[in-house]
Amino acid sequence: MEHIPTYSLPPVSLVLGGARSGKSTYAERLAAGTLFGALPQPAVYVATGEAGDVEMATRIMAHRARRGGGWTTIEEPLKLAAALETAAARGLPVLVDCLTLWLSNLMHAGEDVDEATDEVLRTLDGYGSPVVFVSNELGLGLVPETALGRSFRDAMGRMNMAVAARADRVIFMAAGLPLTMKDRPAPRT
């Protein structure tokens, strides 16, 4: 397999932000290597969302169209660690979009969120390709009215903290602008 240079990507990145903050577009450009005008490189897109209604189906189509043809897509709403292992075999940068939908899927299925998160983080040990995670930052808004809403917000906060602690680079998106919150240099290869 041809080696694709990924010198600008650290092993694990997390791109956080609110709804419509530009996080997915930024993460796609990061994983494809086009942030600074370079030609896009092939990458793997791990999609955690499912087209449960017309609005979500439309969003999925828009994301696919924006990414173009250089991406391999793996759709996996629950077994994210297994999807990452499958993606690693390709030797390409991997984008996981998004942890928020994955959390929703896990909670809806009655899965143990902390155990699933730990399994994903263990999968990253010795992982051969750079991984970019996308997630929503939910803790900046109003306190949700319902117990389920508060439970979801709290679980998202714990998951984001766990992934951010493991990540080499954490970017917060606001109004389409990236703010680097953490940046450990990538190891030289």
C-alpha cells in the first residue's frame, strides 16, 4: 500500500464546537490535508449518524457531496472501536463524525457509555493512522429541562473530557474559526 504523508496530523485530534460552528468542515479539511491549500489526500470517514428522517438524510447527502470522491466511508452507529480497527487497515487518516451522534446511539441502545468510550480510547493505543474526532460542546448552553437531557449533556461532557485528555490536538470551533486549545507536536517518522 502506498504511504500517504500525514506530517501535519498528530495521532489523535478532537474538533469541538456548537451546532453549525464549522467543526465538520474544518475536521474534513484537516483529515484530507487541505487546510493550507494542498491537494486533498484520501481519507476514511467513519459516520456514526443514521438517516432516521428526511432532515438527517439531507444532512448526510450534503456531507457526502462536500467531501467528494476521495473518501472511503464506513457507517457504524454503535461499534466505533471495531470501525476504527477496520479503518486502520487502510493506512489513511480517519475522521470520526461525530461522537455526539454516537453517544445518542449508545444511550438509545442502552449501552454502557463509559465502557464504550474506554474501548475506543484503548483502540487508539498503537493505532497506525491519525484520527480526527468531531464532537459537540454541549455544556455552554442552558441546563436541559429533562432528566434525559441533563444525563445526555453530562455524558457528552465526560466523553469529551476523556477524548480531549487522550488527544494530541484539541480545536474549539466558534463561528467557523478554529481556536487551538491543546497541541502536542506529532512524533517524527
